[in-house]
Amino acid sequence: MRYAKDHKAQTRGRILRAATRRFREKGFLGSGVDDVMREAGLTAGGFYAHFGSKEALLREVLAHSLQETRERLLAGLEDLRGVAWLREVVRRYLSRSHRDEAAEGCALPSLSAEVGRMGSEARRTFEEHLGDLLAEVEGRAPETPALGSQDRALATLALFAGSLMLSRAVADRALSDRILLASRRLALAGLEDPTPSQEKKP
């Protein structure tokens, strides 16, 4: 049977997309090669024709996932700056739908803790693509005398990741919602008062 010229690239893409969903939902350590290949609809034996190791796959997942997060989070916001821009980014990230759809969400709350225990190559990949996201936030977020744009970008992404982690970890849905709401308020503290609609719909 002859395959199309791009068959290998397509198969590799299927594995990468399946791993991205699986790692974000179940974690890196909670996902074996067999799990990833099964989700991709492929047999486990073909994995090493595309990736040298599971950690090599993780590095590509991090690059793919953080790029995807940047595109989704910032889509349609090209004309916004300052408080208006930050308000919309906060609304999108610290939302119930993002909390509830881990497999389609950002890699920061899903994989940061595990990457911190990995080798230097995985951490460097993570840092590189985190830096790209930080640069986007720094260039558009408001600056105040108390908090410069670079520090605001760092604090905002740290708040985002930690808030999602906590909101997913608790069993009480009301508490989970409150974590999202409190974090949204903090992200905009000193910039504006949250509107009633923001308070009621995390």
C-alpha cells in the first residue's frame, strides 16, 4: 500500500494533537505512550518512528500548546490596549469554560508543576514559549506607578495558572467559582471596579 507523500507528517501531527489534549487533561506522568497513541487512533508500536522519547514529545507539546494558547487568548484583540485589553484577556482565561475544558485549555496550569521536575531541555522549551506569551502581555497590559508592565505580565500569568489549578482541584463548585471571581478582581485591582456582569459570570 502506497501512502501519500505527507502521510508521515500527518501521522506525526495526529500524535502531537492527541498528546496535547491528553497531557493537558491527564498530565504528563498520567499519560503513557500507549494512551497517547490510542487517543490518536494509532498503534503504540509506531510512536518511535516519529518521536525519540516521551520527553521529546512533551517539548513539542509545550511549544504547540503555548502557541495555541497565545493565539486563542489574543484573537480579535489587536485594536485593544491597556485596561480594556487586560479586562478581556482576564475574562477569557479565568472563565468557567476554561476551567471545565482542561483538554482544550492552556498548558500552564496543567503542566507547569511537572515541567519543573523534568530535565533542562523541557524547562528551556517551556521558558522560551512562556517568554513569547509574556512579551505579548507586557506589550499590551496597562502600566501603573506601583506595577510596571513587565511585572504585571509576570504576575498576571502566574495568577492565571495558579487560579486555574486551584479552581480545578477543589470539589465544591461554588468555591471553585469564587476562586475564579476573586482572581479576576485581583488581576484588575487598582485599574477598575469589576462590573456586576463580571462578578456573576466567571
